[in-house]
Amino acid sequence: MLPRSRTRTAAATAFALALAAVPLTGMAGPPGTAADTGRAPAGPAAHASVSPTPQSVHARRDRVTITRSVTVVAGPRADAAALALVEKSLDAAGADRVVRARQAPADRQLTVYVDGTGAARTLGDLGAQGPVGLPAQGYVLALGDGRIALSGKDATGTYYAAQSLAQLLPHRSRPGARVQGTVLRDWPATPLRGVIEGFYGTPWSHAARLDQLDFAAAHKMNIYVYSPKDDAYLREKWRDPYPPDRLAGIKELVDRARQRHVEFTYALSPGLSVCYSSDADLKALTGKFQTLWDIGVRTFAVPLDDISYTDWNCAADKEKFGTGGGAAGAAQAYLLNRVNRDFIAGHPGARPLQMVPTEYYDVKPSPYKKALASQLDKDVLVEWTGVGVIAPTMSVAQARQAREVFGHPILTWDNYPVNDYVTGRLLLGPFNGRERGLPAQLAGITANPMIQPSASKLALHTVADYAWNDTAYDPRASWGAAIEELAGGDARTARALRAFADASYASSLNPQQAPELAAAIAEFDRDGDARRLDAALRAVQEAPAVLRDRLADRGFIEDSEPWLDATRAWGVAARTALRLVEAARAGDDAAAWRLRQRIPGLVKTARSFVYVDMKGKKVPVVVGDGVLDAFVEDAVAAHDEALGVIGRPKASSDLAAYQDNAVSRMTDGDDTTFYWSAAGPGVNSVIGLDLHAERPLGTVTLAMGKSGSPDDYLHHGVLEYSSDREHWHPLAAFDGKAEVTAEPPAGARARYVRTRTTQAQANWLVVREFAVAGGDRVAVAGGPPAAEGGALPAAADGDPATAYRAARAARNGEALEFTPQAPRAARSVVVLRPQGAPAKAATVQVRSGGAWRTLGALGGAYTRLATGDGPVEGVRLAWRDGAGDGGRAIEVNEVNEVILR
């Protein structure tokens, strides 16, 4: 016997938690094999479950007890990594002594059989069919009758069986735990499943890569492609050898990958400078590969993406291959075939060569694809991103088309959750939009993750679930399981992580942002229950502090720092907006105005947090966009409506925004900011304004395009207006103009204004400003004069967020006078000033019947005075002599005839 005793430590907890819900019913076996029919009838549900969801799982009626001493009986060829994981799992489950032996002991202590005849016999005793007939990496695992047996189709299958056992066993500090009897028969839906570090931006750290290899193994992912775009030794300096320390770092990754049954794929990208016909460049490429072979790499790739294939890097290529896409395909096939035959074929144990074509993003036939299909060696794997660089959906039919048009097995390079094109966002939603049955059409699935490695784990967990068992995959359930796993099973941490991830849920694959918070807001709109919504918003506000305090994965916190800050700040702003709504509903106007004044500063803070990229560029981070910011905007708009003021128009678009260039930027009064669509408009795409109330229309201006992309404007469109959003009236048509100005007909009134495209276009859309002049204007005159950069009309522009600020203190007899276009019937006058504004700084007067009369003195920030009888022809603030002395300048946010009530 070979005894091996160990004492348990508190650190023996590094296992994937049992998370995903697993149906406890048998499923059909893999194609060409019999279903597992040798199992007992289904029993009660197991206490733990396995992720990714097994293809077949069945609960037995008995249980297995973790005894004080456990014997592991291993077959002669049992995988060493699987054995180590089994023993570590038993230790963590409460066993005091784990012994390796050739046979089971005579007593009734727990025995675990790993491969070999003992495992085969025990599986049969427990009603489980062995791994014969399973695909590569398949396995069988059975627990029952005081025994555990696991056996793989191959070494990797045995390792995966050990991973599943680690999830089924509890984490206990002492023996005695009873585990539900279970039989699993499992296999992957596609051979290759994993991650391609292929983004632009800051490459992952060495420690992060090691951590990702451990994560991949725990989720039965078996490929890691090393292809960071900003590693110079992979692209610009591809011919140069690695410095010794860099090569040593890669060797550590290769060794860790092998220990975890993960293929480390080295991807060299020579396309920026390679001469395809050059013997010297072939030698440089294969020589670089040889240095990686020498440290243990066995899988190689040559990505030829994101390069020009119309410009040759050497004259010899033009002479040899000609010009055009077909010539480029032929040149690439020529080089890759030489690599395949001269290097891959000459190195026994090398895996099939992989390549990324220059046309990697569609299934349209082309001379380039035809050349690859006909000339590239048939055993080379071709990587493909789907229909689109970032494919919102991917179907079985598309995969079949890709296989046909490229003429080679397809390995998907799925650009999710990669965020190098939206660096201001974390993409924390699940893998979505991939059809069931797709993995069976593929050589494998690799996901391109975010610049943030630990934050990528939520999405990568769901990728692993789909790639292993697409039939059972449910995006929302998998997403919830990923959250529970990362939270370490702690309920409070999981709630916080869910609230945080919900606020960064949206992507091309998940169009709806913050679906859970949006549902809470919609419910509040229906029933008005502020307590329930406040609880949801409080969860958003408090989530960052909870995660910083409790989340074990500190890499996730480091990755998410500015987004955590922004999430908390948006939670504060939204809860303040909710209190504003409550105060307005309760008729507490002074409290509502006090809250209203806080919101611009809170929003400014929420928008102030930035991600700093590897070049030092500061990118504003985005969370909950279209939900949190929209709720705040709607609350402010409702308050403005209650006051009777116009407020800033609300912008909208049916085109998604590119990065953080939100629709609100086209109504912010700043021509240097802009809304920028993430796609070209189609026919009848709409950019709209809601003026909040029907009012007279003045000049409509639409300023489009910007420096650097002057053609990003609506090339063919029409301006329209409406009072009810159903009946639209034409205002002006335009063609080929980036700056559009239109005058409405005399007397035109509307609440809504929009521009609508009349022809589709490829160019995206930039709108710097979309504005409507007009309204029931109020003339402002008098004094004191406005401070530099300000103006008197700011006190009557319909927007309480702007203010008139005096340049000096008031002098005897000075007054600020407001004259509407026409007299208005009103019950009261409201004067809005900043918080802390002194009382009695002026008397409030109204003119009626040509005569002025005093209503009373200004109060503090909020003053409301009854007007009495008769239409109001004007309002005057008659300043007390010296008002504005003592360091508090005169400041008025709004006195506008439309707020006379």
C-alpha cells in the first residue's frame, strides 16, 4: 500500500461552488451512443449541483458519508492532476486523513476509485455506464453505497470528473457530512472551449493570466489563446526573440495550463510587416515558434486580422501573387501551408494550426475566402467572429455557411465580453444570442474577454456553461449562478454583486440596460410605491461598499474601481431624485426645490469618474445609462412641469449610442459635446425632442457632424413636429447639409420635434446640438447687471438649472423686471433662488391693469406669493439697497411668466 496522510488547512477552499440548477433527470447519450440506462429511478434532489450543467445527472436514493479516513484507489494511468484535485476536495469536505492505496480497506470507510478496474466495477455496481462511447473529454461520476467512482474517456475527462466531484462535495471542517447519491454522465458540446486574450488595450498581468487558467479549468474550459494586441512581440516586433524574463513568464503560463488541462495557444501576428513569399520571414516565424515549442507550447496560431490586404509589404509578393483579395488569400495560404508542413507536421504532438483570416466577420463569398478555401491546408482551423465583428446573434445556419465559404473547420472568436471598443463600460451581462445547436457545428468557441480580467469572470462563466451544454443553457440562470459563485455563497455579497452587475448589463448581446432596476422603476411608475423603489436604488448605492468590504476576489474590485464609484454616485443621485418626486407629490415645494438644486451636482459627480487607459487617456465611465440617468432626468422634468417651467428638452434616439456619447449631449447647450450613434441610420430612423408641454415653436436648429468625422450627419432627412406624437407635420426637408435651420409656420405649436431619415446610410450620426427656440418668451430688463459670462435672461429661460448672477450689489431703486409676451392669468408667483439665499433681499411686485402692486418680500431659496385678481402683465424684483453685499451675490434661477400659477 502507498499511504498518504494529510491534515486539513483552512485554506483548502479553492473550488468552484455548486451553483447552476441541474435537472435531475436522465438525458439522451451523445450521438452514436446508448443512453445511460443502468441507473436507479430518480430520487430526491441532490444538495449540490454542478456547473457547467451536465448532459445527464441522476439522483440516487442513498447517500455517501465523508468518513474520518478516506482511501483513494487510482488506476495505473489515472491523471495526476485529477488525483490531486480529488484528494484536495476530500480534505476540504472534512476528511482528516486521505490515503492513496491499491485497493479498498476492509472497514467501511469511504473509498474513492479514480479510473482503472476498480472504478469500472464500482460504476457498474452503482448503475452507471462507463465512459466507453463518450466523446473526448467525457466522463462518468457516481456517488452511492459508501463509494465514489470517477472515470474519464481520457485524462482530461477524468480531470473534469474531479472538478464535478469538487462541486458536489461540501466544505466542512470535520468529517461526517452526508452527500446525496448521484450519477453523472457528461461530455462537452464542442471540443474547444475557452478564452482568447485578443483585445486592444492594457494586456493582462501575469498574475491575472495564471488566475484565469485556474478559472478556466474550474469551468471545464480547455483553451487559452495568448494574443494580446498590444504585446509588441506578437505584432510589431514579431521577428524579435523574447527577452529571457518574458519567455520565463510564458513558460510558467504554459506549465500552469498543462497542469489544468488547458491548451496554451501561442498566436503570432506577422501581418503588419510580413513578406508572405520570403524564406527569411518564414524562418523568422517558425524560429519564433520553436522558442515557444522549447518551453512546452504545443498549439500555435497565426492571426492575420486587422491588417490591409490591398497593400503588400514587399514587391516580391505582388510579383508572385498579383493584386486583390484573391491574391491576398493565396499569399496567406502559401505562408500558412509552409508553416503547417515545415513546422507543425515536423513536431509530433503539435495540435492543428489555427489562423484568423483578414475577412473574419461575415459569410459572404469573396475572392479572398475562395482562395483560402481552395488553397489552405484542410486541417488548419479558421477563426471567425460571426456575422459582424461583434455579432449580436449567431445561428446554426450561419456557422454552416462559414464552414462552407471558408472550406475549413470553424473556431469562433466571439467578441464578448470584450470592451476595447467601449472602454468606458464594463460588460457584465451573460453570453446571449447564440442558437442552440451551434456548438455542434464548430471546432470550438473562444471568447474575447474585457481588458479587466477578473471582471470578465461573470460573462466567461456563462460562456463556459453554453459551450459545454448549450441544450440546457439559460442565460439568466447562468448569470445568477456566476454571481453566486463569485460571491462565494455569501447572500449579502451576492445581492450587492447582482445590483452592480445589473447596472452594467447592456451590450450588443444584451440590448437592455439594468433590466432588474428598470423593472423596479416601471413598477414605481405603475403603483407609486416609493419604498420599494428606494430599496432597489439603495441596493445600487450601497453595493460598491459591500463589495469592497466582502468580495474575496480583490482583482474584481481593482478592475471595477471607477465603475464602483460611479454606481454609488448614481445611486445617490437617483435616490435624491426619488425624494424630489415624493416631495413634489406631497406639495412640499420648498423641500422639492432644495432637492432639485442638489441634483445637478450629484449628476456631475456621477459622470466625473474615469477609466485611464494604457496611454493615459481618461475615458468617462458609464453605468446604468438610459435607466439611472433617465430616471433622474424624468424626475427633474416632472418637477419642472409642476413648477410650470419648460426645462431642458428631453432627447431620444432609436439608434444606440457609441461609447458614452449619450443622447442627452445634444441638448446640453454645449456645441463641443455630441451624441454619436453606434451604427448608420436606416430609413425612418428618428432623433427626437420632447419639449415637456405644448408650446409655440421658434427656430429649430440641428447641428451635426464633428471634427474628425465631418460626414457623420443625416444626409437625407426631414424635420417634423407634433402635439401628440401621432400626427406629424412637415417642417423642412434637407439633403447633404450638416447644419440645418428651419422656421416653423406662424402660430405653430408643438410638444414634440423630430428629424427622420428618408434614406439609409452607412455613415454614423453625430448631433452636436438639437434645439428649439420659442415658447412664451419673457423679456428681462433692469439690474444689477449680470456677472461676466452670464446674462439677465438666464433668470427667465425656463430652465431652473441656469441662473442669473449679479456682477455687484444692488443699488437704491434697482429692480429686475420680467415682461411676458402677453398678460397671463395666474394665482401665484414663484421665485427660485439657490439654497441659502437670504430672505428679504427684494420685494416681489406684479403689474396688473398697468399698475404695480407689492405681493410681499422674498423668502429664502423658494418664494411663492399669491397674485390676487387680474391678469399679470409683469413681475418685478425690487432690490433692497445693498442686497448682494456680505459675500453673497444676488442670484436668481427662475422668475418666468410660465411659472405664474
